[in-house]
Amino acid sequence: MLAYIKRIRDLREDHDKTQQEIADILGTSQTMYARYERGANEMPIRHLLTLCHYYGVSSDYILGLKDTLK
């Protein structure tokens, strides 16, 4: 499994957000966001950057290239 799949789900749950809330932030549907969390679709870079800003983490963290939040 790709590291970002687990990371985006964990970040969402840690912030007590629903898939719909995150989908709204990304400007996509809940169904499409759920597909990102399952790994059925690759997440576009624009969504990755939006999540980095929203959660205050680096893209390296979400992508699993480093283990710490900061």
C-alpha cells in the first residue's frame, strides 16, 4: 500500500473530519475522495498541496518520505 493512502486517512481521522468535509475542501466529491483513501485513484498534486496546507504538514510526510509531521 502506498504510504499516502494511510496518511491521508489518519490525518483526516486525527482532525475529526469526515470524507465529505475533506472532499469539500478539495473541491471534489466524497466518492472521489474515498477512492483516494482506498488507493483506487491517484490523488492529483493540487489536492496533495491543498491537504499539506490544510493539515500543516509537508508533502514528504504525506508521501511517506519522512516519518515526522514537521
